[in-house]
Amino acid sequence: LSAGPDGMTISSRGVLEWKVPPAFPDSQVNVIVNISDATGYELFHAFSITVNGDRAMLAEIPNVPPKPVVNQPARENRNLSTHGGKGALALLKSASQSKPVSPVQAETKPNDTLKSGQSKIDLPAPLTDMVVGRSGQYLIMYFQSLKQLKVFDVSSLKFIKSLPVESEDILFTAGAEHLMVVLRDQQKIERWKLDDFQRDLVVASPVDNPIHAAVMGHSSRDLLVLFHGPNDHRQNYDYVDARTMKVLEVERKGAGYLSSRPLLLKCVTASADGRVVTLANNTLIYLESKVEHRQSPRDYGSLILSGGDGTFLYSERGIITNQMEEIIMAAKVGEPARPIQTGMLIPAVQPGYVLDLLLKTPRNARTSDVLAVHLEGELEPLLTLNQVDTSLNKFEWKNPPGMSHYKRFLFFPDRDLLIQVPDTNDRLILHQVPLRELMNETGIDYFYTTSRPETKTEPGKLWKYQIKTVSRKGGVKYELQSGPQGMEISDTGLLTWQVPADIVEPELNVIVQLKDDSTQQLSHRFTLFVPAAIRSAQEQLRKEQERAEAEKKMAAAREAAAREAERLAAREEQNRNKLKRLTESGEAARTQVEQYLTDRLQSYEKEQSVRKLQGYRIPGQETNPYRAWTDTSENEIDARLIKYFADTVILYSRSNQILTIPEESLSKADRDYLDQISKAEIAERKQREKELSDRSLPKQRMIQLWLATQETPSRFGKKNLLGNIQDEQGKPLLSWRVQLLKHVRGGSDLYSLFRHDEPWDSEYNKKLIPLMPAFYGSSRSKAGPGKTNLLAIQAQRPLFSGPGGASLFHKGELPGQTAIIVEAPDALAVEWTKPDDWEYESDKSIEQLFGFHPDGFYALFADGKVELISEKKPLNEISTLLNLKNEPAKDSP
């Protein structure tokens, strides 16, 4: 029971029963019953019931099968949407419960005049679309109004199975083993087995975008191609393994997106094995893990169809091979007419043949359309099928209704059968086309091939193909015009080829020229596919790349060796020059840097002395404070002392006035204050002069060292020391004391004498140890020549934190009250070029610094202050004073 009022039932014997409700509102209801027998043959029994009064209805369907009744044509989708998209049967049922309708009238069938060798099969409803499956054995037809897919067996010419469709927005395609149904509105794919017609799998769409077309080769077991995209004008594509329903990872060569439009999406085709797929004027060739995109020449139009084995591609303008080689091209406007000038080329279901529908147009002056049979790739027709009524099919190119044009003529050469689907979509016209008998009747000298090769082979395999022909005259001769190296053909047309095990070409074109005693010639073409050659080619490419890379590395190694030899020669020359300079001017270079820093120290001390003598700082005080000054007349003013010399006092008042006052006019208390300042300055100046007279004092050495650090680049911080000189692996080679020379005026000569890519104790660099500048020495040291007691502090704050040139200071800057260099005893002294210093591990490490001076050790702070650290202080206080743990500290006093 496909349609009927609520409460109606049907028994297994075919008895319909319905208890009419007392208040049934409608005067008529429509009923449709689907009837099938053991062979799967189906009929549709439709009728109307007139409701008059309250009574039960009982009807028994007669045993004599009634003639099929055709449903009304399916409504357009835009009308279905107003009823919730339930389909034609649901609409019919809904109408039976709402308002009276006129009885359903069976559509009048066209009164076909069938000729000899012709028959027809009426369809149960308007045909929506159709595909070929199971290697040409089945036609799977979609009837949208019935919400069913029906399987038509080409052998028995019967419907053998009906499958339900759970959506009105579907795409479907079939291969050798499976039927694939895409439920577009649900983003799902159903897989049905074609041996028992069971749905064995339902999966979510393996692609993200909406699917606009799906195709399989009717003999393919694994390749399903999905075209998808955000709209129907630009398509991406993915290959899906029909066995696992997983997207295959393939290398794509050519376009990633293909242009299309709705009309062309109806015309997606595939070769029987699914390896050649066409969409619009795009062709995809599948070769194992690789897909090549090829676009047909512009002159061949916007639509091409794949032939049975994928060797030839057909369009309304001609024939090309899958490698885009031109075979036949239709005449252009103004050129002499050719047999395919305006023909529509439709490949046969099995390889080897193509139909040519020659349409009547004003240009060719034909009186009617003509359908002809051609061998694939041949210009001349084998036979014209005059008995086919082509007027049943009117092709509209701009907006063709229903299914694609190439599905309206399905030629099965192996069954001598042509199936025609008229535009009314209500029946199949079956034409028996026994080619050889028909050609015998016409008396023509026919000559054609009846075989097609197995086009897939493997490396190392012996491939064979026997060409079979039919010729009225006989005497067929074979000539191999093109093919892979090693292929041979016998006098009887047997092609053999031992496929090389290391073959790297996945596609090989074969052309065999045939000639019979009538001097007719045929060109038998096909393409052999060796998918595994892709792997061989990839392996060969890998080896070639490895070989090229190895040669490149060898060439680079030779160039590097040559450069290294040049560098070594240049270095040797440089070293000879350095050694000569060391001998001639080493002492002068050391004297030069020593003299510069001695002069720099004198200048610095003079600047400090002048500042103090000018009153910029009161001795013993950090700042010069304001105080009350009184003259002999007891006048008082708050002011700051600026200068005091030659019995004259210069003051700066809070009102920003500069006052010059004779000392004698000030009060006695003020004069006593000035006398105190004068004595303190004299004592300090004498102490400084004493210090300046002894340049070997530790304090002076450290100040010189600090002055040198102030000339290093500012990019490492405001106050900067440099790191050790290191090699490429970060191993220290020379001390920061050598690096410092580079930035001190006068020190570059001594710095340049070192070999900076050799360690401090190399045979050459050891010769520079005796040239230690005096400011690295100490007058109390007995450690030996070339050794220094002035060591940087290596603590938890990493002073040496990077490669050569990196700052001694962590992050490039340290607080002023942070010790950076100490004067260590002789036991810790090191060669001044050696990258070694004093390491602070704990407060107990500080005890190592005692004993060089009787009352403590000297330390240089980051702000230039030099202090004698008393050994009487507790170790933890000394650690805090030196800021050895890199904690926030105040500026040094």
C-alpha cells in the first residue's frame, strides 16, 4: 500500500480493507498499491474511492495483473517545499484527507508504432535519473515521485528490485559491486550491495563541503569520486575508497579546483574502470597515488565525455585522446561539412563504440535527425540506425530538463541492444542492433574491431591482447605503429609485451593500424596504464635526487676544501705577519695601551679633584646643604656654599640669587665653618696626591680597569664588561681581559696580535702572556710574570652569559652596588689571557680572598667605586655588601 487514507490496510492475499470514519470530510480518496512477483517485476495499481455514507469498504485485488498505471509527473522542488518536501505520494495522501479531488486518470501512453526488432517497457512513474552498474548488467533508475530506486536487469529486461530513498535531494552512482546514494540534505552516503541489494553501510560525508556530483566507473570496485564545493560553480574533488569510505591521499598534478555549472554537473562521466573521469572540459586521470588534471583544448567545447575504456574523449566538436591528442575535430563555420559537424557523440556502455546523433539544423539541410554507430576514434560510421525514432528526443542545450542527454541512448554492443529513453521519461524503447547482420543486409564492405584490451597491467608481467575483427573481405593485416619498447604484434593480431620490472612510465599509448583486402584501414588505439610504475618513477626520482644531492655535496665539499686551503694559506701568512709584528712591536703595543690608561687615570683624578675644590661636594657629605649665614650686622640669609677661595665666599640663596661676600664680613661662626671646610679639603687633596704618586696601588689599577670598561659598546648596557672570546661551540678561548683591549684606545694593536681562533695556551698565544699590561698587575703580587690577581666575579648572576662579545652583566646591566672584580691572593692568580676568574659558590668562598692584604681585599663596583673590604666583617655581610646574589642594592656610599 503506497498511498491511501488513514486506517486502510492490505493483506498478504491482496485484500484492501478500510473502515470509513463517520465524519469523513472528503467525498473521494486516492489509493496506490505496489504489486510485485517473485521475479521482482512490479506493477502500480491506482484508483479512486467515492465516499458516500457510513460503511465499511472491502476490495480484493484480482489475480489478473492489471496494466501499469503511471503516476502524475513529479512536482518541481519549489512546489514540494510548501508541503514539507514529502514527495508526490505524500501529497496525494494528504489531499485525500483534506478536500475532494477529481479521480486520478491514468496518463495516456503514446501510441508507439514499433518496428521489427523493437519493443518497449512502460515505467511505473516518470524517470528522474539513471546510472549503469555491475559492469553494464544493471540500470539503476530513480523515481522521485515514488521515493524509490529501481534496479533494471539488462539481461532479463525486467525490474528486479526496489530500494527506498530517504530523501528527495539525492545523488547516486554505481560500480561493479556497490550502489552509492548521497543524501545531500543529510550529509550522508549510503552503500548498497549489488549482489543481494542490502544496505550495508551508512556514513557521514567524508568531505566538508556540499557534494554536487558523484561518479564511479560501472566496472570499478574501489574508486568513488566526489565533486564538492561551497557552490555549484567551483568544484574541489576527492577520491574515496568505496570499500572503506575513506578519502584517499593522492598527489594532485594540475588544477585543485575545477570550474563548472549546474548543467555540466549532470554530465560527469567515468571510464568503466573509473580511472578516467570528466567534468565539463576537465579530465582527471587516476594513477595509483597520483591524479593528473588535463584540460581539453578550447576548440573542443565546454563538455567532454569519457569513452568506455577512457582512451578517447568525446565532445560535440570532436574526439581527443585522454592525453589531449586531437583525433577528429568538427568543421568550423564556413568549412565543408563533415559527418560529425553538428553531431552529439555518446559513448557506448562497453568500450569500442560510440553513437553519433546528427541533428537536423539549418546549416546541414537534413530532413531529420540521424543516429549512427561508429568505432571509437573512427570518422566513418559503421551503420546508420534509421529505425530509431530520434524525434522522441529533443535536446535543449541551454537548460535541458531532467537527466543528461547521454543517458537517453544507451548502447550495449555485447548484447546487440540499444535502450532509448524518450523525453517523456515514461518508457524505455528497446532496439535490437545486431551490427553484423544489419551490415550484411546493407551490402557494405564492413570492417571493424570487436575487442578491447585489458588496459591495466603490472611491472614484470607478460601482457597479451588478441585483436578481434570482423571484415566482409577478410585478409586483415596488422601493423604496430606506436607502442612501448619491446611490444610486438603477430600476423594474427596478437599483441604481446613483457612489461619491464623497472618501468617508470604509467601511461603508454598504443596504435595498431589494420587493413583488409578491401583496402579499408582502421586505427585501433588505446592507452595502457601501469599504475605501479608511479612507484618505480618515484623511486628512480628519489635515487636521482639522492645522486644529485650527493654530487652537490661533493662539489660543495670540494669548494669548501678549496676555501679552507685558501683560508689556511691566508691565515698562515697572517700568522707569520703577526709573529713578525709581535717580535718587532709587541712591547710598543703594550706600552701604548698602558700609557693611554695612565693618562686617562690622571685626567679622571684631576676631574674629581677639581669638582671637590670647586665646592661641588662638602667633604664627608653627599650633598652641599642649605644653611643660615649671618654677617657682622646680624643680617641672616639661607644659602648654599658654591665657592670659597682668596678670602671670598660665593653663596647661592633659596631665591636663586648668587651672592659674593668677603670672609671678614661674616660672623665668627661662619668663619669657623669655612676654616673647617678648608682643612678637610687640604687633607683630602694631600691624600689624593699621595695616591696619584703611586700608580701601583690596587685602587688605582682597578680604577684604570673600570675606565677601560666605560669605552666598550653601549649595546650591552650602560655599564659594560665584555665576555670571553669563544669558539663556535661556545668553548672559551681567551679571557675578557684580551677582549677589553679591542675597545680601549691604544689597545687595538696589542689585541690584533692575538690569534682569536686559538686557545690562550696555544704555542703562538702563549708568546703574548709576558706582554700583560701593567693595569692588570699588582705591586704586592709574587705570582710570576704574566699572571693577574684582578679577577671577575662568577656568581649566581652569570657575568659571562653568552658567546664572545656578550656582556659580563646579567641582562647587560647591574646595580651600582654590585662588585664585579676583586683582587685575589697569588694562589688564585691566573695568566691574564686565560678565560678563568674567581667563582663565588657560597659565603665561605669569600675566605679565599683574605690574606693578600693585612686588613682585607679590594673590590671594584659597577659604578667605579673601589673599596677595601675588611676581613673583620661577617661573611654574610660581605656577601650582601658585594651583592653576590644579585639582589636589589643601593648605590655604594
